[in-house]
Amino acid sequence: MKIDPQFCRVDDGLDTILGKWKIPIILYLLKNQTMRFSDLQKVLPKISKKMLSKNLKELEDIIDSLHKWGLRHQQHLSKKA
């Protein structure tokens, strides 16, 4: 598949994952598996409730999409083997 760099939207996807707060949120969630909203706020005291909520909603969609892609990719690789 050839993508014209002028119309490539990969940067939009990466921006969704690489926002200022997303990596710290992901790291805390990976380390602790389950955290309450208030617990995330405590470990990230500089983030507002509104910003934390916004970032969590964005991450929910992108992580779900990445999970689905990972499953399809794993099937693709197993067919090649």
C-alpha cells in the first residue's frame, strides 16, 4: 500500500497515544492493572479532572483499536508460519 505523505494520518494516531499525559497514564495502569479515577489523580497531581477524563476516553478508543489490530496481526503471522 502506497500512501501519499501529504495525506498520511499516521501522525494523528500517534498524537492520540503520545499526548502529554497519555504515557504516564498508560504506565501507571500497566503497573497497577486497575486504578480508580481518584487514584490516578493522586499519582498525577498536576492533571485536572477534565483533562484526565478526556485522556482516558481517548485512550479507551485507541487501546481497543490497537488490541483488535494486534489480534488480526497475530492471526496473519500465524498463517505465514
